Amino acid sequence: MTTDIRLLESEQTIEFDTEYVDSSMFSLIRTTIQRFAMSDQALCLLDVGGGNGKYADRFLASYSDAHCTVLEPETYLAGKNRIDARKTVISDTFQGLTPNGDFNLIQFNWVLHHFVSDSYKKTCQAQKEGLSKAMELLQPGGLVLIFENFYDGFMHSDLPSRLIYQATASTWLKYITKRMGANTAGVGVGFHSESYWTDLLEEVGFVDIESMHCYDFGNLTAVKKLLLAIQQQHVGFIVARKPD
């Protein structure tokens, strides 16, 4: 049975109507595709939570033989996609997609932390199920590409993940966490440490797992970081391959 997912309200989702992948990050994608000897293949990308489609358009402009499927549950964002013969737009959740093995690239750009459920344990399970489903959807030798915000705890723990989830998922604390800048207030968010994600990818069967540092971020005060047991916040990129 698939774990039920909590979805953001439309007004929360619309705040993500922007593109976060900058030129240096896109260069990482191109270099990775070349390094895994996929440049000579006809690329078929599934952009999970692809929003307004700007990333997909950039990808298609860079690879003339590629096809991209943008999967976006928010109809407003899905409707902002530019029409392209090489692009398919599906307004649905990743959990609702039928596995078919048609893709050799699956990308999660700051999406996995939105796979949240009614408890922290169920949230972790939903994220594991998501990566397992990516494995099913990929062709043998295909790649999963992930951009994420990493919250590393003291002694490399994943404790900040649990504390942040409890704070943002609470309906009692919704108005407080919203005023503190949490767009996911009342729904929850499932951030993790870098090592948590790489371990999870290995657990579901991916190989050749690599992670790269992109940049540090964070505007929390020292007190808030201490309360949330955060040692470091940074954006990173992870690539992993489905075995042949």
C-alpha cells in the first residue's frame, strides 16, 4: 500500500512559481550526463514537480533529441507550461504515475522534501517509496538526479529532520511557523541530511551514488539552529544510477 501524501494548498504551491536551477547547477547536470555516457542516447526526462516548465524548456533547448515529461500536481503551474512537441505535461502526483520504464532520467528539483505524510515515520516511508518508484520508472542504467536542501545535524545526525517536520506539520504551531517563514506550515516538510539521502538511495538499490556541494544557505539565528540541532545547511546535488 502506498503511503498517503499531504499536499500543499494552492496558495502555498504558487509561491514556487520560479526556477531555482542556475547556470552552475545546470552545468552539473550536463557534465553528469556526459560523464555517465548518456549524451549519445535519446534522453527521456521525467521532471517531477516540474512546475511552470522553465527547467524542462532549458533542458530541451540543450538536447535537440530529448523528450521531457513535466509532472506537476498544481494545475495553475502545469498550465503555465509552454507548448512544445517534445514536452508532455501531466497534472498529477508522482505517487499517481504508473511505472512503465520509459525514462532514462528522472529529476527531483527540491521535491523529495515535499513527500510528507501524517507522521514523521510515514514521511520517511513515503520518501523511500518515491525513490523505489523512480527505480521502477527508470530504464536499466538510467539516472536519478536530485537537488535538495540538506540539514546536517551535530555528529552527522538527522535529528534536525525530525524536529523541523514536527514544527511544520503541527496545526497548533501553523501560524507561528508561518510567521517564521515556513511556507509548508500546517502540512510539514521532510528535509534530511546529505548522508540520509545517499544511504536511502543505496537501500532501494541504486548504485554509483555521488553527491556534490552546491552552496551554503540559511538565515536562522544561532539560537534557532541550536534548538533545531542544525550544524550545517547547504544545497547539494546527488546522482545515482539504476543497475544495468
